[in-house]
Amino acid sequence: MIKYSNAELVLIWLDSFVGLEYKHKLALFDNLKNCTGIKDFLQKSKDYISSTIGEKEYSTILASANQEYLTFLLENLDKKGIIAVTQFSKDYPKRLMETEIPPLILYAKGNLELLDSECFAIVGSRKSLPSSIAIAKDYAKTLCSHFTIVTGIAEGVDSAVIEQTLFSEGRVISVNAGGFDNVYPKRNQALFDKVVEKGLVLSEYPPETFAQPFMFPVRNRIIAGLSKGVLIANGEIKSGTRYTAEYGFEYGKDVFAIPYGVGVASGAGCNDLIKRGANLTDSPKDILDFYSVKETPEREELSPEEKQVLSALLDGEKHVEKLCLQLKKQTFEILPVLSVLEIKGYVVKSGNVYGLCRKITEEQCN
Amino acid sequence: MIAKANTYTLIGLSGIPVSVEVDVNNGLPAFEIVGLADTAVKEAKERVRSAIKNSGKVMPTKRITANLAPADVKKEGSALDLALAVGLLKSSAQLVCDLEGVIFLGELSLDGSLRRINGVLPIIISAIEQGYKKFVLPKDNALEASFVSGATVYPAQSLNEVVEHLSGIKPISPLELRDYSSLTQNIVYDSDMSLVKGQAVAKRALEIAVAGGHNVLFVGAPGTGKTMLAKCLPTIMPDMTFEEALETTKIHSVCGYVKDTDGILYTRPFRSPHHTASTVSITGGGTHVKPGEISLAHNGVLFLDEMPEYNRATLEALRQPLEDGVITVSRASGTVTYPANVMLCGSMNPCPCGNLGSPDKVCTCTPAQITKYKSKISGPLLDRIDIQVEVDSVKYSELTEVQSAETSQTIRARVNKVRAIQRERFKDEKILTNSAMGERQIIKYCKLSQECESVLKSAYERLHLSPRARSRVIKVARTIADMAGSADIRPEHVLEAVSYRKY
């Protein structure tokens, strides 16, 4: 069992009352610092609690103010392999502490060392075009060898980023909105388990908490707070990813966004961010350059047919049939080439429309 | 005097000989039918009585007993009417002739004319196997029998004609044997591949599917032409051989679906049951076990439009017949096996609202809805669908640029060649097409070079193919290689096969 200090123990105990709002817990924070135990803490905070949250709530808190309940909480965390990283802990990430409303406790599962590493966040919305997902994966692939990738766990970009990072054997932190017992969305439980095994999952709520809609935007402040920079891969005008960007701006982080064409609803949020001063990026290299990271670009050999198809795609995504007409080839000659390019990560398939998902220069096609 | 007339009843697709024994006794006037007859047969006595009277004969006012032997087989339908009437006439000495060796089939109308019955073809084929040669049939149905060699068929329009024929007053001339190949020469389909504009990928996928006997699933938004493409499937399938045509006609004959003008089904059936169809209507069943849609589509195409909308149990029921090519239906009344060798063609939207993945429309479905929609088609069923191809609408301006497309006939010629390669390859096996290969046969006939293996491996890693997709990809690659005339599977074949995957 992990050794927690007295103040930490009381904080863990206090944090288990989800009904008690953050601001109240924060107001009681000074009382925590040098208390000797729950009884002592309650003595000091009695007036505040009963006057702000009412007698009834106070009585439930009072009823749980005993050693048995605390032991139960600790054993529960221990059984589930969860470590409570409190603000008193030396493991608590400094970058997060510097933000305006740092979580009191980060419930963590996995490799804690990642909290101290250089982080970069890649986030996107759940409703993503296949091309957005492919682009986000390309960024994750390049950036994960230099940064710990921070993201959520939703479908779409977030889970694709996790998959890519794990596949490239990079480090990844997934910040969950609810507690660890209730992974949302449920279907990503397997992915969650993989992150626990090879990376780190975080949440500011005790394990039993169900994710509620308001928790998602609040969670995004942790993603932004942990990271050096934030990349918004896609997002509608009203999208949760906006909050991550807003927090990024607020905390003075480097915000990057991928540009989208006029009328692409799932990218309008990104364009809006660029208007408001986010850094425009269309290649992972931009971000490496921004942080002056040097990387020797891997030269991939392309066959003449592959080059021909890539150059045909330079002016925008195309339907297979149009490609056939343009290159004067049969479908069965084009499809294998497109599959190779898809495997190599140059193009992405959406129905029968293929488009580039990586920045290609004309020299590369010649 | 006892008179015996022979007729047939059907159990599934096999005919059972029934001997109708009629005896006219003294006693109170009555007409009794014994020998496990169903309602339609019991009612026959009223039809027979009126038909005899209205044909100018006399219904004896005596005690008449008709026995249907063997007594332990359930007889059904109205096809026994004619045998009853003929037996009765002979028994009451109004007809003097030998009824031995002749099969009488037909339903009587009250005025004595003969009406069409169901199941003529399977009955005749069974009867010939059992040594009968002469048949008296309703004229409306007689064409069905005209392709069976060895049968002498006398088509009759009324009871009177039958009586005059039997007593030698006015013999009916037997039906001429028809040649099947003359029918297949000028088949005109309503659909043709050349009428489908654009859709080159889907067309290519269809050609591969037909060439290798692979089941196929179209994924695409509403109105992109999935149904139109599916309707073209029969037009590019190899022509039905006579044996295939007979098998399929037998099933359609049981249900009474054979057209009177042709007498045989010479185009491959295309069945598209609505998604509200019950499981029994698809698999076959009922009190008297009748063939379902999957058997009616035997040697042809079973098209399931909007596949996830079908009842889950209905879809799961297709798994076994898709694997075995036959379906065995068991009911209290008996167990019947119907052939069900079909090519399954399904269609579905990418998500409930249909806009997922569309570049210009926003999908309004929640992830949970999409997962639920896709999970309607279970993994084991998807395992049996080798090719999943996306169909998307091409803009009109782009359509006009497309040169004139190939006709179904041209494609069919190519398909025939590829099928011939497969017949040669599997001559020692029990299968006919690449899609039917099991794991053992895949190892034997689909050797992959190092290069192919590495392509396949990287495709798995990059494109997240499920492990169960592996053998599907290999089988399709085998067909593509056959189409290219290549003995070995080459990387480009594997790569093309990889592009026909969705899940």
C-alpha cells in the first residue's frame, strides 16, 4: 500500500464526497495543510461546511468521518491499482499546478513517470472524417518519439491517436472525464486497459463516478494544463475540442490547428481557432520546427505508379473513377496502388474517394 | 368393383406414389375418403361430384369409399382430384380401360375442366425414377413436363377429354419434348451492366464476386445505386446449365411460381424479400414444409436490401445454408431438405442516417447508434461475406465523361473463363468455386510468397483488419489472380483484395 501523508489522507477522504463542489473543497484547502486527521480537520471546518452546504449534507459527511470509511477508500483504490496523486505529492505535475484551477487529486493508473515528461496534446472531435483521423495519426506517429502524447479516450481522433501512439511504441496519457470504473465510451474499455498497461490514465474523480456531460469540458483543462502545446485535429464550431483550445490559450500554451476547406463542417472550429491566433499546421514537421526538434526525415521509396497517383491527388481528393480517367488506367490497376499508399500512410480512403493525409511536395512525386 | 388409379403427392421435393382405390358398394348414399388426407383432399369429393355430373356422367347414388394408399403418408393439395374422378368412373363401370402405369394429376373445377396444380416437375422427375412413364396432366401445367426426357405427357383440359382419351374415342397427342438450349440463346434481362453509369469499383467487385462465387455486401448511402447493381448480378452470372435449371424449377414448381409460357426457369432467380420477412419465410417451413426465399433463390441471388433492418434471428438462420448450400427444415409433420445454393448479396447504409463518411453531409448519429447498427450483422455472418464494397454516388458532371460501359454479356464471357479455371483446380475436391475453400484448401491452393505475406502483414497493422478477415482476403486474392490468368497470387492481387474490405 502506498504511504500517504496525513493531509493527503484527509484530502482523499474529502474528495470522496462528489456532492461537495470543487470551490468548497478549495476553500477548505488551508485547513487541510496542517491537520492531523479527519476529526481535527472537521473541527476546523465545521462552521464553513454547515453554513455553506446545509445541515443535511453535513450530517452525511459527519457520519462518514471515521477511520473505517477511510480504510475502505484506500483499500478500494489499492485493489484497483489506482494511485491518488494529490497536490501535496511530489509527483503532482508542476505545469498543471501553475494553472488556474488544478485538480485537487489526480487519480492515476499506469506509468506515473509520464507525469514528469514533456507532453503534447492531440485532440479532435468524435465525429471525424477518415481523413482527419489519418492526419491526427500521422502527427501522433511523428510527435510520439519526442513527446508524451496527451489526449482523451472518445471515439474518433482521440482513440485513433492512442492506437497510433501505442503502435509506434510511444508514451501516451489518456485523461478520462469520469472515474475509471466507468470508462466512457464503454466500447473503448479494451483500449483503456492497453493504455493502463503501456501508458497512463488520469481522472480527477474517484473510480465509481459516472461521466456526466459537464465533466468533459472541465476535463479538457487537465489535457491543456499538462501539455506544452495543443493540436486541435478537427472540430465543429461547437465542439468539446474548443474548450481544450480555450484553456490552451488561457494557460499560455502553444495552440496548433489544422486548416480545413470552406464548408467542411467538421473542420470549421479549427479554422476559427486559426483566425483567433492559433498556429496553422499542415505537417508534423511544423511542430517539430516550432520546438526546434531535429529529426532526420525517413526517406520512403516510392514506385513510379505510386508517384503518379500521388501527384494526381495533389490538387485534392478524388474518386477512384476520376483517377482512372485522369491516369487512363483500369480500376484493377489503380486499386492495388491506392492500397499500398494507404498502408504506407500517404492516402486515406473514405468510401471510394481517396485523398492525401500527409503533406506531399511536387519533388516527392517526381 | 374396385378400381385403382395412380397419382402422386409431394413431401418436400420428392414425390410419393399414391394409389387411389375406389369401391362402390350398396348402402346409404355416401362418399368417404380415407387414408390420411388433408382438408384440400377431403374437399375433393364435392368437386368430384359436381365435375362428374357436369361432364355428363352419373354420380352413383351408392356408398362410395376411396382409399388413398399408403395410408401412413399425409396427402395434401388438390392434385388428387383427377385420380379420384377417374377411379370412381371406372369403379362405376362408366369407363372401361386399363389405368395401370398411368399417373393422373390435376385439380377439377365444378364444370369438369382441369385446373393447374403445384409441383408438377418434381413429381414427374420422381415418378420417372420410380418407373412410371405415362402422365395425364392439366394443360396449363403440362409445359413444365416438356423438358423431362422419358416422359409421355398427355395434356388435358377437362375430365371429358381424359375419359375420351382413356377409352380410345379421341386420343390426346402426347407433348413434344422441348430443347432447353433453344431457350437460353436469347435471354433478355431488364438490367444490364452497361446501363449502370460510373461505379467502376463496385462493378469490378461484382465481377470478382460472381467469378469466385463470393458473397457481397454493398455499403453506401441511400440512392447510390446499390439495388440497381444487385439486379445486374444475375446478368453476369454464368448461364444456368440444364441440370441447374431443372433443380431450380423444381423448387419454384412446388410453390406454383413457374410461368405457364416457359415451363422452366432458364434465368437465374433473383429474390429480394422485404426486410420485414419472417424467419420461416426465408428459410422455409410451415405446417406443410414449403421452401423459403433462400431455396427459391437456389442457383441464383438472394438480395437482402437494408440488411441490418432484418430480424437478427432471420439473418443468423442464413449462416448454415450459406455454408452447406442446403437447408434442412424440421417440423412435427416431417423433415425436409431443400437445396439453397445461393449467392448472398446484401446492402446497407454506413450508419442509420446514411451520411457517415460523406464529405459534404454531416452524420447525425451517435457512436452508440452506429455501433448498434453495424452489430446487427454478426461476425460469423460477415465471415461468409468475402467482399464488402462501398458504393457512392458520382456527380452527374463526372458521369458524362465516362465512356460507354461494358455489357453484361462481355463480363459474363470473362466470368465463364474464370469459373472454368476453378472447375479444373477443384476437380478432385467437392467444391466448385474459390469462395467455398476451407482452411485446408486455402493452404493447398493459395500459396503466398514472402512478398505477399509481408504485404498482408503490413495491411493488418496499418489498416486494422480483423484476423478473421485474413482468409477472406486470401480467397478474394485467389479469384483476382485467376481473373488475371496468373497461377500464383501476386502482391497486387492481395492489395486489390484488401481494398474490398469495410470491417
